Amino acid sequence: QVQLVESGGELVQAGGSVILSCAGSGRSFSYYAMGWFRQAPGKEREFVARISSGGGTKNYADSVKGRFTISKDNAKNTLYLQMNSLKPEDTAVYYCAAQRRSPHYDLGDVRDYDSWGQGTQVTVSS
């Protein structure tokens, strides 16, 4: 399994931007579809975005569509999440996750993901 480490979380004002990174270990990183999820205090972990293994297909939660962009650099074994026009409701711990096999469940279901990072905190102040 690939091991994942997120970075880039910070405190930012509403309307600002943040770029999250997720570094993956191992030579098989390019075989994995990848996702970003987030979890706010007292809430369940929710889907944010997904990118196919080659980067050609991207999906987003409605709440972030048009503001967030997911990308993947297989040469650098790194996943990114560009977050613009941030809102206080975007405050959460953000996790990256790797999906080795074809999805079995609905888009965004955590059960489809094999490996998870430890998370990085993003706080958006109003």
C-alpha cells in the first residue's frame, strides 16, 4: 500500500487561498486514483474531490465545485488541492486517500479507499 503524508494546512481569512499537498511513497503511485476528504469537529468525514489515476477525470463535491481544484503529479508522487475563495464552513481537517481498485461504491464513499494520510488542519476565519 502507498503511504501518504499531507501538508499545507494553515489559518487563512475568508476569501483566501490555500494549496494542500499529499506526498505518496512507493513506485506504484501512478496506479492510484486519489481523493481528498475533510472532517469538521462533530461531523462525519465528507468527500471533497477525486482524480483518476492518470489525472484525466476529476470529480468534486457540489460545495467546493468552482472553488477547489484537484491535481496529481505522478512524476513527483504528489497530489494537490488548490482551494480558492475559502469560506468559514471549509474549516476542517483535510485528508488525502488512495484508491487502488475500481470503485465499488458510490462516488466519495470512504470504503473505496485503501490508504489514508494523517490529515492537515485548514482553518478559515470570518
